[in-house]
Amino acid sequence: MIKKYILILSFVFYQNQNLLMADNKNYYEMTYLEKDLKKISKSWEYSSKVYKTTQTKLANYKDKVIHLDGKKNLIVLNILDGTEICKNIGKPDRAPYRGLNLYIKNSLKNHVYAVFPRHNEIKLINIFDCTELELPRKIVQKSLVAPILIDGNNAILLPNGDSPISYNLDTGKVIWKANINSDDEKELKKINNNKKFHWDVWGGGIIDKEFDQIIFSTANAKPAYSSKGRIGPNLFYNSIVSLDINSGRYKWHFQEIAHDVLNLDMASAPVLFDKENKNYVIQATKSGQLILLNRLNGKPIEKFVEKKFYHTKDKKVFTTKRIFDDWLQFSRNNFLEDDINNLSIEFSDQAKLLIDNSIISEYKTLSLSKNYIHYGFHGGNEWPGISVLPKGEVLIPGNNIAWISKLKDPSEFNLLKEIYILFKNSLSIFTFDFIKFKRNVKKTISQLKKIINYKKLNIEKYQRFVNDDGIPLNSPPWGTITSIDIFDKKKNWQISHGHYPKLDKKYKDTGSEIFGCPVSAGEKIFFMSGTRDKKIYAYNTLNGKLLWEDELPFVAYGCPIIIKYKDSFYLIINASGGSKFKDAESGDKVIAYRLR
């Protein structure tokens, strides 16, 4: 009886520990001060020898660091020295995926499993010996980018292009699939022009045990660049959505942008926050605003205005944006004609030349005739997320990178030229080098598809508004961190973050595009990376002052994690390169700093 009690207690403790680390706040309860930074030291580096950018956030269990490399091989490392405890190698899978989760089946028997997809099949790999647990029934799910949520022995999958679905991790059987009760469905269908509902997810979600729900953020409707085939508000896209955790039944949603045509999906996962008997959902968006919702019903806590943008003369096709007060705005969402890089005459001249041949407007659908310059494609807050401190300060990375977009015009398609390229590509297939053979086959097939589909509506390009070296031609700062106090309703401060290596160092405080998130070591210090300069920085939480920095071997995407083991704290960083940055090499490093 005593043994059974200890087993249950142990399971509950480690399950709760796992939930704490998966709360999306990126806040770690500890006392860490500026003076402690003098003692920080690099503890170890691990090389996977797989040089491929990975977006997967590391996981931790006791003395173990759990890592998915760029081919989705699972690697378990010792926190003390970075040595391999074990490795599970599978058929290489390079599809994007953004986080690991743990299924703690029986901690006393070392039945703890990393749960993740590999080639569309959900894998359960024991983190003690890296053996795979075979389920009675395979769990298969395509297009899964968001991390799997674990609730007891249930896995909740949030796919892109399909409905959320819950599986039993012991049997592989479906528990539920997202559904709507008949009364709600009737009402929602009227709003949605009687069109089918979609729940596409990129960023991820969170389990809210207090209200028995899962809450997740959603992508934009497809095609992202046109209204074709989707006139109407496009529920539940560009939204924060709640489902009942036990049945998958729809509970509520809040839609930031109805009928988005500029790819302003909600890239990061929502965060739960409780204070003063208030239950919040906090969501940072690609349109550059922080949204605060009541967790019980999804109602906005702060006021907003609705603004319509019409795309046809008869005003039947339009976008509706919900815009919150200025103190909740952390990055730009409207490109202006004078919003140019004036650091040098060369930069400003290049910017003006591009602007002269482009459309400048607050929010509009793309055209065939001209480039349109706008914010948001990699703007606002990207997928790694934010950090929330106990008193209600929210630390938000934000991008101010303008983009140039245009639809493909079939009349400009040179068929003879493209057929010639196809012919050249097909000749290059004949080689004894297997790697080159595979690459050239892909190029040939891609060129063939381009010819077949040349009349199909498509985006001609999404490209940054930058010069040949990748330096943004809109005005700096290009990457910022903003502190917003959600109780005092104010911005505490905003600083630039990062630097472009090819930009002269005399230009200070420009910031750079960010694919990272802040991790808070208590309430005084936070760490952040995610920029092209390959650095990890420490800042003062109270005023944003830079306190410490160090060079990394490669760009570090995503969120670092902090691990407490015995009496020490470790900052662990996945530096696997920066595929989104111009000329950034792919990497293969996991780096550990001993904080104290």
C-alpha cells in the first residue's frame, strides 16, 4: 500500500513539474541577480553532426536534456557534462517541428517517453535507454508542426490543415476530434457564410486544467495571398480558440483578423496567467499587438476598435482587423512612404527606388501589376513566443521588417525559356553522385510543376525589403524587445535586440530580425538570442539594460531553457543555425552555461 502511494505521489510530482515547464511563460522561479552574471561559465557543448536548422525546443527530465536534431533523431544528454546517455536514430525527417513533450507513464520504473512525430507517425521513445514503445495501434498525423500536448495518458495533436485530435498514448485509440455542438454550429455557420470551419495550427497551444480546456492559436486561411474561394470571415483562422479537454467540444474563440490576406497568422502559442483572481490568456501576434482575454469565456479584457479594409469596389470582399490601444502595440503594422533606412545615402536611395515602383497602403490584397510593401510576414512576434513574469510584466520580441509581395502574372510567363530550363535540369540528373542525383531530380520536378501550373493563381514572391547584404531598407530598429505591464496598462520600456554582422558597427541600436524568445531567470534577469549575430544576451528585466553577452557557434533559434539540477542552474541553448537569415550557416550545437 505504501509503495503504491509513493508511486502515485511520484507520478503527480513529475507530471506537475512537466506542466510547469510547458506553461509557455518561459519564466523560471529562482533568485538571479546582476552580480551572478560574473560567475556564469560555459559548461559544455554537444555536437550532433547534423547540420540542419531545427526549431524544436529542448526538454528536461531530472539530469537529462532531451534534444531532437535536424533529422529528428532523439538524443538524450547528461546535464552535468553533455555526454550522450542514449540516442534513437530514425529515417531522416526534416519537416519543421517546434517542441518536445514528455509522457510520464511510470517514473519509478523509468517509463518516461519523449513524444514527437517522425514521418507523420507519433513516436514514444524512452528517455532512459532510447528504445521505442510500440503502440497497439499506430498514431499517424500529417502536417504536425505544433508541439504535442500531454494530459495524463492522452496526447492532443494540433495539426496544420486538419482538426485537433486527442489519442490515448497506451492504446493509440482516438479519444475525440474537435467538434461543435449543433446550436453553436448553426450560429457560427451563419457568420462564416455557411463555409466549412478550419482549425489550422502553427504555433501551438496550452492545457488549462483549471477550466478543463485546451487553448491554441491558429494560422491564416489559404491561399494566404488571395480571397479566391474564401470570401467571408474565415472562422477560426487568425484566432485564439478553446476546446473542452475531455470532449474536444468548441467552447469559444477570439478572431483578431477576419479574412486576412497578408499572412498574419498567429505564429506563437498562447500563455496562461493568473493574478488577483483574474485568469488571463495572453497572445502576442504577428500584427504587433498583445491580446488579453478572459480564460473562462474568451472575451477581450481591453477595448478595441474594428477597422474594415475593402478589396473590391462593391465592398463585398473585405478584411476586418480588431485593433487594441497603443500601450498594447509593440511593433509596426503599417508601412509608410517615409519609413526608410536613412543610416546612409546608399541605403535611402535603394529604398526610394523600390518604393517608387511599389504600392504603399495600410492594408490591401496583393496585385498582379505592382509590388506591395507591408509589415507582418515575419513581423510582430514570431513562433518562439514571449516571457511573462509573476507581477504581470510581459517581455515580447518584435520584428519591424518590411516585405515586398506580388502575385504571379501568367502573361509574363516565358514558356520557351522555362522549357529550356526544364531541359537543362533533366540533363543534370545523369550523375553517379547520389546526393546530386536526388537534388537534381527535385529541381527537375519542381520546374515541371512550375510549367504545368503557370496559369494557376500564386504568389510570385515574398521577399524582405532589404539590400543585397540583407540589411533592411525600412527604418530601424528592426528587432526589439518590449516590456508591457498588463496591470498598470503601460509600456515599461523598449530596446533594440541583435545586430547584422554585415552592418558597420558605427550604426548602433538597430536591432535585427528575431527568431528567439526571452527566458527569465527570476524577476531581475532574462536571457535571449535568436538573431543573425549568433549571440546570447542577458538583460535587466526592470529597464532593459544589456548586462552580458557571449558568442555562439551558430544562430540559436527558438527558446533556451533553464534547468535546476542539484544546487546548480543551467542555461541550455539549441544553436542549430539560421535558415531564415541570409548567408547564415546551418549548425549542430547544444550549449550549456552554468549560471551558478
